[in-house]
Amino acid sequence: MRKIISYSPLWHNLPVKIFWLFNHPAPYKVDLFNELGKSIELDVLFERASEKGRNAIFYGEKALSFHAEIANSLPIGGANNLTFVYKKYLKDPAYDVVVLNGWSTLTEQLAIHYCKKRKIPYVFYINGGIKKEDEPRWLRKKKTSSIQGATSYLAPDLRSAEYLEFYGADPSKIHLYPYSSIHESELSKEPLSSEKKAVLRKELGLAGKNIYVCSSQFIERKNNAQLIALWCKMPTESTLLLTGEGPLKEAYLKQIEELKLTNVKLLPYLPHKDLFRLYRACDAAVILSKEDIYGHVINEALSQGLPVVATENMNAALHLLENGKNGFVVSLEDEEGILKALNQILAPSFIDAALETARNNTLEVSARAHLAFFESYLTEKQK
């Protein structure tokens, strides 16, 4: 049985010292660590300084209330790496909790093996996961060997919890936490009036009666080519904005030109603040990704009052969206269903529901849930 973390609205400093191994200083994770660092002593080892394919301005958040170290690691491809710096931390008996974030890098696999061999209790943490029924046997065996055996597990949603179970995790040890990349202060306080939205659109140079936005990397997995092709069947007064960057940018521009689409525009990658300003000028968000182990862009769009159309291939869509209320979960194979959802989502009632969902999924809410977990984890550990 999976456990949903409950928490008190009031927190005092916990006498806790935690070591957390994470792959790179992604801004949403740095923000969470800063929230946690207000109440606990937190040391974080980042395996590498950045992830291949990310814009430099993606890494704008700084460690303000926790200690961070970026390992001098050996890069292996775009995302893998090797460092042994983790041993320095795992050898230190002062840590009350050890958190290992994932299994996919060589460093993470070695750290897991190190803990198991020396019987060091650890929490296995994931940002999301999707089980693969048809993957090679050797890969499933490798995943299972890496995932099973932790003292506890933290996952952001039910499908991610099923992923952990599929690869050997004890379901009674899996806890669900609210995953977020937004602060309470970033929530849109109320929907913009039509007059204010018109002014903002003019400032941003946006045209169209109804404006939809998709924020994503321009890569095959994000499936923007299908979204562009689908726009041939949308009314000309409905504008699609694709904001991001990646190797498929030129292919998208060529596709837009060949289809003679005057209502599809590509925008550059935008930092958090500017992206949220763009969201507030739009009417809805649409993401037709082929796969996302979570998809925090969904909650970000909801936080600005945008209802969302997203695919069932995104864990966040299944976790956060309620059909006909704050958005729609669609299938890539159902083109008519996608078009129907895009037209229905413009109803005013969707906006308040979108904001309500986001209010329950902020970084502050997430931090309180993590603190509650650590408290219960240590209580159980001391028995």
C-alpha cells in the first residue's frame, strides 16, 4: 500500500542533517532544496554542472540555504557521468538521512551499490517513472537490481509509484510527495480581465482571438511536429505559440512554411518569469508529448490560470488534470478527441479550477510534505 504524505501547516526547525545526491542543479530542485534548507541541515552533491541540451539561463537558481557541491565528474555522453565524490559523504556518520536520486547514471548505480554493501540506509527518490513492459530482459534486471532494496521510496504520483513496484520496490515503503516547480508567490492571484489580457498581448506582440501555448524542448520526444500538423484543422483565429529550443527548430520552421500556417509561431526559450508572463497572455496550454516521466510544465501552466490539454503519456497529466474541469487528458491516436478538447477548454470555468490545482502543488507545499516524511522516517528508523 502506497502512503500519501500528510503534514502539519506549522513547522519548526528539525534537528536533522541530510545528504542528497542529485544529477544536476535543475532550478526546480534547487528551489526545493532552498525551501528544505530553511528547516534542516542539507548537503547536496550534484553529479555534474549541467545537462546537455539545456539553455544556460535554465541554471539561474543559487543555493541559498543549503550546502551545494558540484562534483568534478567524468562525462559519459550527454547525461551520464562518473564521480566518486559521493563516498566522502556516505562515509560520514553524521547524516541522519541519505537520499539517492535515481539510478540511471553510473555514479548513482555505484552509490546504491556502496550503500547496500555497507548496509547504509537510504531513501530512493524519483522525479517520475514509467514502466516498460517490452524492454530487454537485461535492462529490466539492471533496473530492478538498482531500485529494490531501499529503506524507503519517494515518488510524485501513482504511475511513478507503479514504476517503482514494477522494478522491485516494496509498495509499503513508497510515499507520494507533491512535485512542484512554482512558489506560492508565483501563482496568478486571479484571472486577467479581457482588457488587461489585451494590453499584455499588445505588449508581447501576440495576435489571435484564442492563443494556445506549448513550452517544450524542440526534440522528437516532445512531439511538436504532430501538434503543428494538427493546427491545419484549427480555425485561423486560433494561434499556437511554441516556446523553447532544440535541434528540431529548423524542421518545425520548414513544416510551418510547407503547411502555409500563419497562426503557428516559434518563440525562443524563456526564463521562468518571462514564461509565466507569456502564459498569462494566453488562453490554454497544449502538450502532446510522447513520454514524460512527470511533466512539471503542466503545473506551471495551471499556476497562471491556463487549463491544459496534455497526453496520457505524461504522468503529471494523469495526476493533475481532471477532464472537463481544469483540462483534458488525450490520446495521441485520437486526433478528433484532441481537437474537441482544444475547443472545449476555452470555457471560463476552467480557469478557477486550474488555479486551485496549482495552489495545492507549490514548492512550499512540497517542502512541508518532505519535512513530514523525514520526521516519520527518522521516527521509524529509531524504533
